[in-house]
Amino acid sequence: MDLESVGDLAIHLILENLKPEDIANISCVSNRFRSFTSDDTIWSKICFNELSLTQPIDHGGNLLPSFKEAYRTWREAFVMYPWSLVKRVKRCWDNIETWLANNFPEAKETLCEGATEAEIQELEDVLNVKLPLPTRILYRLHNGQEIEKLDVDTSTDAFGTSLGIIGGYSFYDHLVNVYLLPISHVIEETQQITNNLGFLRRSKYVLVAASSTYSEKLFFLNCTNGQLYVGTKELLTNRDMMPCVPRNLISLDRELDGENIQDGMLLWLEEHGRRLQRGFIKLIEDGKAKSINLFPEEPPLCSTAVTNGVQVRASALVIPELTDLQEGRQKYLFSYSIRLSLQPQGCVINGISHKSCQLYWRHWLIHANDVLVSDVDGEAVIGMYPILRPGDKEFVYQSCAAILTSSGSVEGSFTFVPGRLVEPRGDPFIAAVARFPLQRPDYIF
């Protein structure tokens, strides 16, 4: 039996299971097969399976006449890169964009269109670096974010500084919100910083992400080894930085299968997308401003305890920009977030339910590794005596603790009074704070 005698349905089924390259070859066999291989339903499936496209668009989001044309345009635009790596980077961005579209469209709007090869080449020429392949493709799909950094002399509105897709945290007067720099900012700000830190230039570092607020936090990609680093408290004086992803996962060998080439930037953004999708980190709203909050929301890094109807959730983050790694004075600064709420049944004491309770006292036990280093007692939390009621939003506050080791833990309790302090409805009771870890993680954001 020759191919020309094969039925139309059978040919269609065969084509659906072939690779795009094989389909292109078959189109050269005859006019009949060229007609079959032009069927756009076949190319729509290919575009969906390889690029998650539901519309025939190019990498800039422009609508094209057909899925076949869309696929051809994508392949031509990225012909200089391993196709399997392009697909992986596209999946990385899709995970982040999908979450942003569903939860934080304001931040999604700040993502820039992809950079051109000429723009990337300009960065490499001006800064005398060669970007790792994954980072090049990341920029080809989205050229960072268009966000104005806070001008501490003129800004009165924090909303414009809360749209970083990496997110951040705040405690006391320390406010961080990290965004991805577009190439023009990478060039400009890397040049400014390397004027003071020559080792960054010599070691081929470029600034790729930073806090848009008055609290400085800087992320550098080492274009030689592919690692992503964040500056510490001693960045300017002692060149101290912390790696942001596990070193053993980085592989820049171009002899590998394309999908296995991975630098710190790609690994970092992939992990960030997973955390967003899993709800490990979440969006918070503070008045008109929204932001991605980096405090963990899920166990084992977030602990939960319920006592007499009072729920306490707690988690912590290492704060690299305030951490000192210098030998002899090493000190890790951790910020912790406490969330307090009263369950629907209210505050239950000796079988009696009360509609409210008010915090009066706190007690903390702070460990470095397994050694108790601090036993703290005190009134209130950050000067406040919150009243909890069923149905109210969680009362959330942040504070910080410094220890000499990269791991430790915090546990403790709060003393509450049923009703209010000025009008108690019963005896004080203790609500437990389950132990939560202080640890330097594998991934730092």
C-alpha cells in the first residue's frame, strides 16, 4: 500500500502524533500531503502542547493569521537558542503570568514586552559580559518591569512601589519590594554600582533585580558561573553576597540537552512561580496598595496553633540586606510575621464563649540552632494591644530577631484577656505560638 492510498482520517491521526519537523518534511511529498499539513487544527495542538498557546500569537503577543504561522514565527524568532530551553523558559513565564492575571493584574501590567537581540547585545557590549542562555531567553520574552523607583524626597504614595513581581516584606521602618529591571536599567544601574564596586565588573556581575523602595536590596547575576546573588549588609565595604539558588543545580554546559541548561535566574523565577501557584506566598492588601508578601504561608515554615479559639500563625524570613557574614561578627537578621485571629465560636474559656479577647502580654523563646539565646517578656506587640473578634481580618504584625547562626527557631505565647483589658470577662489565658524556624533557605528572594 502506498501513502497516496491511505485514507484522510488515518493521515490526520498520523500527523497529530508527529513532531513539527516531521510534519514539515511530509508536506514536501505531494500536494495532497501539503494540504493535510496545512490543517490549522494540527498546528493549534502543536502550539498548545509546546507553547501553551490558545491563540495564534507571536512572542510579542501580536495576533497572527494562523497557528501554523504562529509556530513558524516563534521558531524563527528563537532559532539561535535550543528549542527545548525556549519552551522551558516560556513555561516559567506562563506560571508567573497566570498567577498575576488571576491575583495581581496591576503587577502583570508592568511586565515589558520582550527585548530584542539588539538590546541584549547592547547590554553585553556596554557591560562587557555574556549573559547565560536562560537569562537571554527570559529577557527575550519579558524585558523586566516598567516601575518607577521611589524618590524618597518627593514620594508620598507607596502604591507605586508595591508592584514588584518578586514581592517583599516590611517591619518597623524597613520596607522592601523587589522588581525585575529592564535592560536599560540593568545597564545604567550596573554601571553606577561598579564605579564603587570594581570587583562586580571584573567578575562579570550585572544587577538584575532590586527593591523599588527606600530600603536597598540588590540581586546580581554572575554571568561567568550563572549564580544569582543578593547583597548583604557588608556589600559595599566587604563585597559580601549570598547565593540565591542551590549551586549544584546550575549548569551552563551548552553540550547538554537544551532543557537541562539552567542558570540562577531561571531556577529562581521557576521556584518563585511554584511558590505563587502553591499558595506558599500570597498577595496582601494594605489600604489601596497590594503586594506579594514573601513570608511563608504554609507548613513547615509557617506554624499554626489554636488555643481557646485564638489562632496564631507565624513564619520568618532571613533578611540578607541586614545580615553580616563577616568572620568574628557574623549575625543573621530574621524578620518574623505573626497573624492573630479569633475563630467563629469566639474565645472559649471553661466552656463559656466570649465574643472578643484582647492581647496583653507576649513571651518569646529564641533559639540559635538548639541553644536558647533569648527569653523575652513584655507588654503588647509593637506598642499595640489588639482586640480579636470572630470574622475580623487577621491582626498581622512583623518584628525581627538577630542570631549568630544561620538556623534557629522561635516559640512562645501571648496572654489574652476575655473581653477587653478595661472590661475583662474572665481570667487571663495563654495562647501558644507554635515553634517556627529561623533558617537560611536554599532559595532567597
